[in-house]
Amino acid sequence: MIKFLHIFAVTVALCLATASAHSQSNGIEWNILNQEVESLYHKGEYDRAVAVAGKALELAERNVEANHLYVATALNNLALHYYTKGRYTQAEPLYKRSLAIREKALSPDHPKLAMTLEKMAILYWNTGRGKDAEALEKRAAAIRKNIR
């Protein structure tokens, strides 16, 4: 189940990485960076993917409000790459910040909120915090149940 959730979370995150940014020129640049992140991830070039994902986050933070959903997406993408590299202490605050943005900006039963909760649950399972992981999984499952 955990492995399935991890694969699901990775797939969803990479699909979301192609969302466009607020302004057209910055949106194009942000989109190109996120496409490069996806390509590097698929090639297994995780160190380079982290660097490019960091640039995409910086671009989003410069060009939209701090609590914008594009920032949340960029945070998720960067966190995913840190997680993949086993850099859990770096991934966790990014997931938390993304979750906080999504909780404010989205409805309480939005699929992107569930996705972030699932990612955090996987991280918590892998860092020995099963009780916290279970709570996040239950919350995500309740959201997914309402979607169907």
C-alpha cells in the first residue's frame, strides 16, 4: 500500500508540474523548468532535478503571491525530489508549507489537498512516525471518498 501511494504521489506530482504560471512570459519559463524537472527525474538525474526544481520554486515565489497554488506545486515538486534522494528533513518543511497553502486556497475536499496529505504520510512512514502517517492517510482517504 505504501509503495503504491509513493508511486501514485510521484505520478500525480509530475503531472501537476506542467501547470502554467501567472504571467505568460514567466509562465512559459516556469513551465519549461518544470518540464525539465520531469525529464531529469525520469532519467534518474535527481541532483540536477533538485537544482532545476529549486529554480522553478524561486521563479514562482518571485512572480506570484507567497500563498499562490503555483508556489504550492513548486514546493511539492522540490519536496518530491528531496524525498527521492532520502533527504527527508529537507522535504518535510516543503510539504508542510505546500499543505498550508493548499488548505487556505482549496476546498477541504480538493484532490490536490489529498495528494499532499498522502505524500506527507509516506514521508512520515519512512521516518518512523506511523501514528502521524495514519492520521494523514485517514484524512486523505476521506477526501478521496468524497471525490468519487
